[in-house]
Amino acid sequence: MFQLQIPSAPGGNLLEHLLLESMGALRGGGIFAWATTAGARTLLQDPVFEDMMASSDFRLIVGTDAVTDSRAITKLREIETENPRLQTRAFLSPTPSLFHPKMAWFEHTDHLSLIVGSGNLTMGGLLSNWEAMFVARLYGDEAASVLTKIDSFIQNNAKSLLPLSDARVTAQVALNDGDERSLRVNTRNQSTRPPSRAAVDTNEVLVAEIPAAGSRWKQANFDRYNYETFFGAKVGSQRRIILRNVDSGGTIGEIESRPSVEVASMNYRFELAAATGLAYPAGSPPIGIFVRLETGQFLYQLLLPGSDGYASASTFLDTRWDGPSREKRRVRTTVADLRVIWNDSPLWAVDEALL
């Protein structure tokens, strides 16, 4: 199957294919030219991938010629420590040629899943860049031939595959610190770097009241239109989105990799970690502020009645909502538009380097 990853288009991204093919795998591996902290966390710490690594070996090789920086290596070492069946090696090229492959494979009882494409182990490569990939399920001699070639590559280049703790790796990736930001496109001025603020004024925002939904309101319900066109889910198939909560003090929460959920009552849901353990407020409903970033992630803040920003968000909905009064209010806007009434939201101050 050939797949194009198109920014802002629903589904079809590299992350989803990697997770899908990893399910039930006996063992697997991946080779990526570049890795970032967020990319490593998003794939390797996804619950689906962690389930696979709990019982199956996974060999990961990352290049160090560019982009893979000190933070990424530190994060990979942490994940490796937490997952004894994950073996990660850094590739130090013995020649001036650039190390540039991007592929993953998963061995199953009756077939080999092979994913080859242009996406790296970065947020852009996994979710939001223009990428292309080919996903194949191979059987018999064809599967055996591919595995033989992969094993031969690893064996023939063993001297270039170093543990992440090796001092040569540390020195090499230090040269890449800061590289990832320089790769991002600034659509306003191609000759300068993009601003460091992640939630730039043109980012789209969804301001949404969260319904009670019984005792499990952290499974936040949305209407179909926003479920598909804002979050990028697709009715009839399960998609994943990446959420990061930002609390009132500006602290960024852990990556929340959430599958889309549809129920018979025509509700469309994503789980919000920020609502865990909180009683649904009496009277006025909670309000979620969701910012869609160019990286494919969603920053969000959950506002309860009486909290900073709640009154501003509620006033915004009062003036912009023109739907039926019986429905929960949900309005799309931009960061710039919402700043007018709530300029000091911690969402606007998140630095992309922290993501």
C-alpha cells in the first residue's frame, strides 16, 4: 500500500502505520536518519508500542549526521532503560556520505510488515510533514530475503553502530544541538527563522464546552465536524492524535497519544488527562482551549468555572456561538483572535523547544 502523508489531512500518517503494524509483532526494528525528543517519545512511549516491546525485541538505529541532538539521545537512553527489550544504537558514518534511510519492520507469525518512506523519527516525520511511504506485508521467501538483507547491513556495519552512552556519540550529537529548529519553514518570511513561540498567531484554536458524559467526562465528547476537520479523526476508522496539556502555571504535561473513539450515540471522543480525578462542576461546564500546532500536536488547557481565563473564554463563546442553545458551544478561531480577550494564557507562551 502506497500512502502520502499530507499536512492537516485526516489520518494516513506514519505514526498510525507504525503502531498498526507493530500490534502483535514477535520482534521488529527501525532505522531512521534523524530522531528528536518528541518523535522518540511519541512513538516509543505510545501505549500500543510499549505493549509490543513488553514481550518483543525491537532494534532501533538512529543517524547522527544532523538533527539528532543531545536531548534526543538522552531521551532515547531513558526509554531504553525503561524497556529492556529495546536496543538502540547510534550510527556514526565512516564516510562523508549522509546516513539517510527511513524504514521499520515487524515480524509476525505469518508475515513481515515493512514500512519504507521519507519520514524520520520526528514529530514532522511522524505526523505533519509532507511525506510518502510504502507499507507492505511480505510472506515466505520474500519476507526472509528482506530480513536477511537487514541483518547483513547491521552485521557489516557493526563498527559504526555505537551504544548511546559512547563518548563519540555524545560528541557528535552535540554538534547538532539547535539543528531541528533551523529546518522549520517560516511561511511569513522564508529568509528568517520561525519564531520560538509554538502557538503563533495563525494557529487555529478550538474553544469548546465539555459535556458531562456521565461519570467519565474526561472522555471529552465533540461534534463530528470538529472531530474530523479540527482534530483530523475520521468517522468509521480509528485515528490517533497527540495532545499536550498546559496547566495554569505554564507547565507542559506528558505526551497524550489518544485513539479516536466513536460510540453508538453519535458522540466522538478523545480522553483528556487533565480531567483525571476531577468532579464535573455544577452549573457551568468546563471549557477546553485546543491549539493545533504545525507539528501535528495539540496543546490544550482545561478551564473550570472560577479558574483564570474561564470568564474570558465563556464571554468569547457568548459573542461567537450562533448554534442551538441545547448544544454545547464550540467555536473555531485563531490564537491572534483569542489574544484580544485573553492575552496572558499560558498556551501562548509555550516555547517550541520544550515540546
